[in-house]
Amino acid sequence: MICIVDYGVGNIQAFLNLFKRLGIEARRVNTPEALSDAARLVLPGVGHFDHAMQRLNDSGLRPKLEELVLEDHVPVIGICVGMQMLATGSDEGDLPGLNWLPGHVRAFANQPENATLPMPHMGWNELQPLAHSTLFSRGFDDAPQFYFLHSYYFDAQDKHDVAATAKYGLDFDAVVSRGHIHGIQCHPEKSHHWGEQLLKNFVEL
């Protein structure tokens, strides 16, 4: 079962609609008990890092999620702020992240390459998948286009964890993967057939 984690942050219905179009069974989960048969986890998120982390911490879901991901190795994909939550911490707040995939979330505005660029980074941008990425192993051309809306980006501690990059002033880590743990900064639910293919690949890993 594909379980979409509902901790009060993120457009859950958009992901349910996408999986329905793909003919893949998925459901919204908001209790630890509902996660008992999870075969794949989707962790969405929007807005402020600390707000999202606090909502997850308060939801009662975090211990069960950590059991599934860290002990049972259930595949998980964090999306947008959900990806940023996989990190150790963020420039956007004070709360620690999940630290499931070591890295730090940095502000574009603090980088010299971005000094003259509008914030947030919003709209369509090209991804540059790396050859080893399983998320891009099937169904992609050389220049997939994805929709972005963010002012902060994931900076992976180990660059071997980077699955795809994008450019906005600087080249940044747009997709990360370490084993069964994945994160994508852009919005697959808004990225037409490219987003559908990426989530289909995730489900079939």
C-alpha cells in the first residue's frame, strides 16, 4: 500500500489524484495504526520548515515512521518541504530535521550567485539526472522539466546521494537518494507526465 502521510501539511488530495490516474492504490494516513501495511511512504510538505517539523512531531506519527524507514527499510520519498525535512537542519528554522539523509537546507538568498534573482524560485526548470539514479532509470528523456516553488534548497552532505541537480543561480541538489530514502524538491504532482513517471518509478523500485 502507498501511504501518503497526512500530518496537516501538504496537498494530500493532489497525490491521491495522481496515483489514481496511474492506477496505483494509495491512501491518506494520519495515525500510526494506519501505517501498519505501508509498502511505500510519501512525505509531502509545503511552507515553513519549523512549522512542518513541529506538525510532524505533534502528530504522533514520527516514531512509527522512523521504525518503518530506519528499521524496516520501507522506501520513502519526501517532496518539497518533505524533502527538506529529511535533512539534519535548515537555515529556515531552529528545529532539527529528521536526519534520515544527512545534509543542510540553505537559503538561496544567502548565495552570491542568487543575489539578483527573484525569490522564490518559481516555475518550470530542467532537471539534470545523474546516471546512477534509480528514480530516473525508466521513462525519461535527457531534459525532464519539473515545476518548482521554493526559496531554500537541500545541500547533501555526501554528494554521492545526489540523484539530480537543477540550476537557479547555482547548481543545487534537486533530487537526493540514499538506498530506500529519496527526496525531491520540485512538485511531481504539478509536473505532468514527468512527475507521474518519477512517482511510478518510485513505486516500482
